[in-house]
Amino acid sequence: MSCCPPNSLPANPTASDATPIKAGNTDDFFYDNATTSTLVLVFPDIYGPDSGRTKDNCVQLSAFFKVALVDVAPEYIDRAMIDFVEWFAARPFELLVAKIHNIVAHFQANHGVTTFGAVGYWSVEKTLSARGIFHKLREFPLVSHGWVNRGDVIDTGTSEAVDAAWHDEAMPFLQHHLATKDIP
């Protein structure tokens, strides 16, 4: 059973030289920006921090914010894994929240962070809505599921959707809600 719709993009594992830091009890990839006390927590898709352009996107965000690519659910889905429901059930949201609180405390104490935001690559809008957490979701029905970080940006439709997701949606949302300088 798959958690993703039919015709979704497959995993696109990548490698980088980035080394995680220990934040609370999790390994996180930290992209510092000394000019701000605002941190954006980035939550990877179900394939983990090494999925597609995830780390490259963190580098881009770090031009404006401190960024932590959060590894709260190690042992991400294997391409051959069949039981997605079992995988999700083993990682309930409340367990992840406890880890996130530890991460927040770490960055407050060790990096002077005073303001937090978040970006995610997979569907938690129902969970956030149920908890009254302000969020925004925009559907892009003309691109394959997984396109933001795993889609082929040589394809014009995917490239335009990625640009719109970042520059029309995510960056203005973060700038507005985190009260930061204008983001081009």
C-alpha cells in the first residue's frame, strides 16, 4: 500500500558533504545565517533529508534565515517497502512533537534563535489545522506528486511550479509570518 497517489515520482536519493549536528535527540543539518535570530525548520518528505533537492533548498533558504533540516523520523521509507501504513503508524505526530520541542530548545539555547517557522514536503495540513497552527497549502495539480524536491526541473511545467511554490508561496508566507526583510 502506498501513501502517495498513483504516478507519483519515485525516490530521488542524493548525497552531500553536509554533516548533521545533534539538536536535542535528533540529527539535524544546520545552515547558519549570522544576520538573523529566526530559524526555519525544514521537514523532509518520506524519503528523508537526502531526497532530491531538499538540502539545496535549505541552502537557498539560509540566505534569509537560519535553517535546520530536521531528521525526526530516521529510517525513512525504502523504495521496496510495501507497508506505508505501518511506517506512518510507528511515527505518530505526538512523538514527533516531543522531538521538535527538544530541537527548538537546542536552537534557543545554543544559537540565539527567538523566532521559528517551518516548511514541510509532505501532507500535514490536516494535523496542523486540527491543532490551530497557521499554515498554507497550495495544490499544483498539473505536476506529479513529489515534484517540489524530486521533480525534473528541466521540464518546463515542473520548473514553473517549483518557482511558483518557492517564490509565490513559501517565501512570501515565511517573510510575512516571520517578519523578515523582503525576500526577492
